[in-house]
Amino acid sequence: MNDDGVWQQLLRKKYLKNKTIGKVKWKPGDSHFWSGLMKVKDHFLNLSIFNLHNGTQCRFWEDKWFENVSLKDQFSSLYNITRKKHISVATVFSVIPINVSYRRALVGHNLIKWNELVAKIAFVQLDNQHDSVNWILSKQGTFSVQTIYRYLVNQIAVPLNKSLWKLRLPLKNKIFNWFVLKGVILTKNNLLKRRWKGDDHRCFCDNKETIQHLFFDCHVASRLQGYLLGLFLEFVAESEQQAFHEVSVSGGRNNVHGRLQEARMALVKENLCLVCVRL
């Protein structure tokens, strides 16, 4: 944004024209590239601090150009009733008194906030240089795709889901566990939400059948899980012992892989057997 390259000139002529990046919005017919930029525009502007010069590229209310905090956040009550929310800093300081209008008269608390705002920005001076941007995710203040990608992944992606899909399990088993996390397994309480007619209590106890109770709280489920876990650990121990014995005797390395694969499948069967608790 600070360096004026060829691609920036093309985008400015095609999409921006006389508007700033903060004022433009997605429109039907825009290219996929531009649509992708519009989706991350707010993230970019929220993670940027403007070095104010002529004020043409900086939004008065929504950008961070004064005390590293947007005026929208500092004076939210004034921002909610202002007529032009995307007005630039240059337009605001183009006349005296400053060019800000509201939908209703300022009285009481809003009047106090307005006087406070005017006192804060009274000594702001503009010059003839272009506004520049400091990227807060980089020590050098320079934007990079890598930094915003890491930010979006850490902020939006769910770590639990991320680790779930990396498990070395069959896809159907991953999907089942993901359904459990999302709470969409067809237990009786979820069936009732779909207008199913029936009793929502479990067969083994008087509690209502929910995902939390079925897989975690029910004493029958806990005993079954403990029993299956014991069988699994016993199976793994025997498989590893037999596999290494075969390696030492016949050098059958392929058999080791097969034994370990069987151990993984036993873990899969443990999860599938949990469904049988409700039968």
C-alpha cells in the first residue's frame, strides 16, 4: 500500500477510482481476486496504523491514526449517530469548524464526548505528503501475506478441529468425532428437535439421552470405555511383543507394519463401539 506499483495502479483505476480502500465495497461482477481482497479488507485495516500526512487515504472514524486507537472505539456513542461514517480525515479538516455532522442534536453525554473529541484533535496538522501505513504484525512495519495468513489461521481456525483432522484414523471415524464435537449426533434430544416422537430417556437409566451424558457422564458408558481401553492396551502390548519377536527371528519387517496397523484399527473399533451404548 505504501509502494505504488503497476498492480496497484491497475486496481486503483478499475476499482478504487476516486475512493479510498476503506470506502469501496464488494459489488456483483467483481473478479475473484478483488472479492478475496474485500473479504480481508477489514482485517487489514484493523491491523494497520496510519501515519497521517494529507489525510486523503485515512478514514476519520474507523482507522487508527490518532493514539493508535480508532475514534470509533474511543467515541462509540458519537460514531453511532454520525451521518458519514466513512468520511476521510482530509474532508473533516477541510473546513473550520471541522466537517462532522450528526443525525440528532448533541446533548448531555454526547455533547461532553464531542467537546472531548474536538479538544483532542485540535492540534492535528496536515501536510502535502501521502499517508502511509505501518503493519503492526511486523517489526519492520511492512505488510506481508505470511503475517496476515498466520493471524487469520490463529484467530479463526479452531485448534481442536485442526488437530482432529491430523489424526491417523479412517475418515469416517474423524467425521464421527467431529459430529460429536459439534453436537449433531442423532441422540434422542437431537431427534426431538427434528419432530421425532418418542421418549428421550435412555434404556439403561432414567437420564435424558444427550451427547454429554451418552459419551461422558453415563456410568454404563464409562465402564464400557474402560473395558474397551483395557482390551486395546492389552492388544497393543501383545501385538508389539509378537511383532518384535518376528523381527528378531525372521527379519519380517513387513509384519511389524501389519501388527501396528491392526493396533490402530483396534482404536477405531473402540470409538465405534461407543455407539452401541445407546442400543
